[in-house]
Amino acid sequence: MKEVNQFKIEDDDDIVNLMSSLKSTGFNAKRLAIACEIYKQMIRDKDCVKFFGLAGALVPAGMQKIIHDFIEEGYIDILVTTGASLTHDIAETLGFHHLQGNLNVTEMSDSELHNQDLNRIYDVFLPNNVYEGIEGFVSKLEIPDPNMPVSSFLKFLGDTLPKNDNSILKICAEKNIPIFCPAFTDSGLALQLGFHHQNLNFNHFIDMLKMVDLAWDAKKAGVCIVGGGVPKNFIMQSLQFCPNSASYAIQITMDRPEQGGLSGATLTEAVSWGKVNEKAKYSTVIADATIALPLILWYLKKATK
């Protein structure tokens, strides 16, 4: 066994030095450093297709540009996310904004916030007029095919949105990165689409089969799962039915495995399903993604140049 590194931070250290030091420590500091190294290996492995699952309120917390830059830098080949993430992305892209709240959430009156037309996401607020702005945009869309798969609609949506240097939908459309949203109807965006375009019947099965094809054709698969949920399962179930399980796997979650829920399920559990290879390089980081994800991006931008 190696000794735990009682590291220090030097005046000229950068993020790469920090992660190198953390790799010799313990607990989630070590797991974060290993996750950084695994992601770097995924990027450098030209045969690796990088699947990225995104769940949780990352955009409301200020992580829109972080996700955007993962895509812009080429660190994501396929994005699977929630309708809520896309709804909040559109809000920011159209010029509306989430608002910071008080650190002490127990001092907030949710009844008073409701009276002020403010919706609370922990310590972030979203004014009702943001949804009104999204609705104004959605109601004017000229959707070319009411039966297209959701991924095709999201490409159309990204092309239609105004130019924005932060937008996840926009950068994916520009770089032709597919976005899958298997639970799309579970979102404010889908509700407004349904209200204003009642002939829509987006085809989810085409997306399901397309995702399996992408996983099947990948010489190697690498996965980064942020938050778990439906995006995690959509990626993992595709790998389960393919000849190649994931060679690289990273998970950032705050959930626990004991209750049997997928968001807390370990990556080693996924080995039993054939979703992650038994020889895979993997790391599960038990951490808030709003802390871990910017650090990983910072490391990758420095370490892969």
C-alpha cells in the first residue's frame, strides 16, 4: 500500500497539479482526480464514443456555459438529457435569467414567493414571465414534421434559436451533436409545445433504436453520467444490448445505492448487467455536480492541450 499524500498547494500550482496531488489522497477527492484522468483518456482514445448523461437543475445553478463548453471542446459526442434542462437552456438563450436567492432557504416564504410569481429551485428563483417568454417563442415555431423523432426536433430547435454563446441546444445543432431526451414530455417546454401544436406526435421509438445503433457501432464506449435518472438509463440500456460494454465510466451523483434506485446505483453494479465492462476504468464521485463538473472541465481544458 502507498501512503496517503498529505499534499500542499504551491504558489504556482494549477488545476492539473491539484488533481495530480488529489489522486494520492482518499475519499471523493481521489475519486474526482481519477474521474478527471479517465475523461482525459476517453478524449485521447480516438476509438471512444463519449456518451454524456445530464440530469438535475444544472442550468438554473449557472452551469449552462460549462455544459456548452464540454460540447464546444469536443468532450461530448452524444448528449442525453432531460426536458427540464432543455427548458432552462432555452430560457437563458432567449435572454431570460434565473435569479439568485438567499443562502438561508429556511428564511424564505414560499407562499410569498408564489404571490410574487417566483418559482423556487432551492436557492434559485425563476420568474413566471420566463415561461411566458418561452411560450411566445414556442407558439410561433413552424415545425416541419409533427411525427419526427425528438432528437430531430431538438436539432431543428437548436437551428431556430438565436445565436448565443452559452446555449446547449445551439452548440449541439452547430456541431451536429445529437441530443436525446427520452422523457421529453416531462417538461415545461413539452407542455407548451403540446398546448400550441396539438398535432404533434414525436416518435420516441426511432430515437431509442438510433441510440442502440450508436452504441452498437462504437468501437469503444465511454460514459459520463451526471445525476443519473432517465438519461443514465437510456445510455446504459443501449450498452446492455450491444457487443461492447463501456470501457470508461464516470458517475457524479449524491444518491445512495441502498434503496435500489438507478441514480445511486454503482458502476460496478452495471457490470452485472453487461453495461460496463468488467475491465473498465471507472470512478463514481459522490459530490454535487455544480462543484465537480467545473473542476473536471477546467482540468480537461488544461490537460488535453
